[in-house]
Amino acid sequence: MGKFNENNTQVLAISTDFIATLNHWSKELNAEYPMLSDYKRVVSKQYGVLNEQSQLISRTTFVIDMDGKIVNITESRDAIDPTGALTACSRLKKH
């Protein structure tokens, strides 16, 4: 998280899990960032990461600039390596 903080970046995790589940995971992982529930899948649908048939979402990282523009998207089936997001955040900091 330190490198994200150096780049004046806010990290958020959004999941379709219930709030109670996310609270458990946040404590279990010692998460240093908020975990938000999208149980109704509104945000997931808006960002195009929801599979309508299965109602599952893909693991996706979005970097959004101060104007609300998406400047980087990383999608993976596994846990996502933050390198691409860190690089995008570093570039934004320079501008």
C-alpha cells in the first residue's frame, strides 16, 4: 500500500459479497483499504465486469484519474498483480 500512498492514490475493493463477509475478509487480510459491497451488482454492471448469466464478476482493476476517466484496466482470473496499476498511478502523479 505504501507505493500507492506515495502516488496520492485511493485504493478501494468492490465485491458482490455481503458486508458481513467483507468485514470478515478485511480483518482476515489486515486490509489497509476499504472493502465495499456491490451486492446488487449495480457498479459491476456499470463497469462491464458482470457476467449476466452466472451473475459473477471478473477480477478487474481500474485506475481512474481525478476527472473520473478510466486510464488503466487490468483483468485476470487470479489475484491481480498491482504493477500495471502502480505504473498508471505514477504516470498520473507526474501530470
